[in-house]
Amino acid sequence: MTQPNLLELAKQGDAQAIASLMNRQLQLKGITVKTNLTLGCLMVIAESENEPEQSFVVDFIRKGITDLKAEVIKRVVLHGRITGKKTPLWRESFEMHSIVTLQQDESGSINSLPTVDPKSKINISRSEGIVSILNIVKGRIELINTVLLLGILMVLTANLFTNNKSRPILWEYKIESIDDVVFDATMHRMGSNGWELTSARRALSGEGSSRQGLYEVIFKRPATEAQVKENDKKLNAEFKESSLESAQLLSKINIGSINRSQQANYLEKTAFANTIEELGLGLKSEKEDYFYNLTADLSNSIVIATAKIDELKSYTGAVFLVQENGETTTVVVTCETNAPSKTPPQSPQLNGRQPACPAGSSKVE
């Protein structure tokens, strides 16, 4: 690629062309830059074997980008770091502003006021009278305009207050964890999508040498009533699903605790407890989402958890006495219905020395 083509690409905002032009000069000082342009924000990462000199790099890039006059670049973010490291040692940013050129005369001084043609002779006294009349008229016109403007502002303010009072703003929220390197680009992207920053806090991720900084950020943006209802619907569905999973998990834990307590009770007393209260677990026979029932005889203990809600599964747990090497020992099993049901599984049966769950249910591991 020839020099004019590379320069033209850089002026058009080509990040690779900009990096190539910079590296031709910076590599003589052992510095290499990488660039990326997103939504008008040019990200520049300067690397060297030792810490890149911040003031030199910033001044060099600021002058280079300004001279380039690439209209697509609105903001520049610089990071300096050691080659091979991810964590930047320093960071700086600046905005690109348009340069206003003032007209200058041949001597180089700025013409702040137009010159008067010496051939134009005006009667000063007459002109002063005309100017005074014009100033009076102008002042009255400005007064009228000011009064009208204030009236319009008062009407708009009253309407705004009335609208805000009758129709409060609805919001939706989003939480993001943003790495330092892409912080500016991410903020521009979120802003372009209508998200407004609510709060941000500094955090660290990773361990040891890979530990690096990030921001935990909360955004919000106005939402329509339809969007709010849809979000509420999704959240309620997720909450309900989570609640059902928690209820089922707790029921399985309770069945397991009763089974283990029956094993311990038999080892101590060579008999099973006949009620849940005898086991001393503090577990009530009826809870918000399940009924619990325990029955026992000389050879086994059966505990049932019957769901009180249609969307929940039901459970049956059992402890069996088996003979092994001439000694009596216990084996346990917990069965759950394959689908949500208010009807618990039938009692498990021993298959040799191994308990088996009945049809329509599965063994809980």
C-alpha cells in the first residue's frame, strides 16, 4: 500500500491505517500501538518493554489525530501497558473538538471588527439620534419577546408537571460487568441503545497475575407499560420456577434426613420410630407446599411427601432391613414422580437386597 492510500484510509477512520502510521514513528522508540474504532471512540493501546512514557505518548497521539482531521473520530482513549501484560499502567482520554479558524490580515493579526471605508462620511450627530430611536424600538421588541418566551416556558413547565404527575416514568434495569479495556466502548454502546448510568463500583476479577480491574455497572432506561408488563411476566415466571425447584429440593432433603434418622434409630434401639416427632428433627407433618407422613413396622420405614401444589413432584422414601453375611443392616431409597403430581409414588420394593422405585417414578441419587 502506498503512502497516499494509507493516509487517505486513516483520514476515513481506518483503525489499522492509523496504527500503521503511528507505528512507523513510535517503533523507533520501542513503542507499538494497537487501535480500534467503535461508535466514534478510538481506543489506542500503547505497549513497550518498559512503561510507555505517558506524556510523550499522549502528546504524540493527540497531535497526530488532530492533524489527521478524521471527522469520524469524536473521542480518543489511551492505555499504556507493558508488552504481554493485560492490565494498563495508565489511562487517559480526550475529546476531539472542531477547530474554528478566524480571519487574519496580512500582518497575521486577527480582524475582530470590520474596517470603515474612509470615503464614507456620516453625520455623527444625526446618526446618533437615529441609533437612539432604533435602540428604543429594539428594546421594546426584546421586552415583548421576553414576555412571550416566559409565557411559553410557563405553559410548557405546567404541562410537563401535569404529565409527569399523571403518568410517572417507568424504568427497566440492566446489570453489566465491564473490563477496563472496553469500558469506554461499552458505555458508548449502552448509551446509543438508550441506557442511562445509574451506579458503578470498582471491582477486581481473577487471581494472582491474572487479576484485573473492572466496573460493576447498573443501567436504566425508560420503558413502556407493555415492556414493563413483559419484564414482570418473565421475572414472575423465573421466580416461580426457582421457587418450585427450591421446594422440591427441600422436600428431597427432608426425606433423606428422615431416612438417615430411621437408620440411626434402628442401630440404637433395633426399631424404627413410628412418627416424625419421635425422630426429633423439628420437622412438621404439614408445611406450606408438602404433607409428610411416616409409617413403620418391624421390617421397613416408609415416609411420604405429598405435594400440595399441582406444579410440584411428590416423593416416597424407604428404609429396609436386609440380611448380609448373617447380620441385619439397612438400605435406603428415595423415589420421585417423573412428572409433577399430587399423588406420591407407591412404596418401593426390595429386589434382592437392592430397593427399586415403582413405575412412574425414578430413584433420587
